[in-house]
Amino acid sequence: MNDLTSIVGAVTRISYLIMAALFLGWAVYPEFRPEFAGGILGMTAGLFNFRFLSLKVRQVAQMAVDNHDKRLSFGFITRLCIGVLIAAVAIKLEQVSLGAAVAGLFIPQVLTIPVSIVFSLRNNQ
């Protein structure tokens, strides 16, 4: 479980750095503001979904260790609704790019792969 906490923390920090770069791009390049705004909106929701999923994974693991009979899900519907909400906001507002918002939703999950590889290589040495 310590690896999961470390990976989530690293992905969160990297996502914050990317969002800071997107905010800077939004301020410097006014002609691309819809794309930067969509990326910021999507990454915010994607990071929330990522951290929510890690919380659910911890809860399921704890319930498995404690031998509880209570059923617990991974919160798929909640995460799906957040993605649909972000898409609806991007469609409704012309100041937000839908493509960038959808791409931003996936960035924290995609960042998990290289971060996990780096942590596993660091642990093997």
C-alpha cells in the first residue's frame, strides 16, 4: 500500500506541474485559451477521478484484510458522471475546448504508467 500512496503522490505533483504550465500557457497565448482552459478543466477532473479511485482501492483492500461482508464498489458511476459533466461543460461553453477537456481527463491515468515503472525500477535496485 505504501507504493500506491507514493505513486498517487507523485502523479499528483506531476499533474500540478502540468496544470501550472497550462495556466501559464493560458495567460501567455490568448489565441489558444480554449485549448488551455479545456486542458485545465479536464486535468482537474481527471486528477479528482484518479485520487477517488485510489481511495476506493484502499477501501476495498482494507475490507479484504478485515474480512468484512459489506460490498464496496470502485465508484465507476461517480467517475463516469464526472467525465460526462466535464464534457457537458465543455460543450456548453465555447471558451473551453471539448477535445482538450477529454484529453485532460486521461492525463493523470496515463501518467501512472511511467511513474509506476520508475518506482518499480527504484525498488529493484
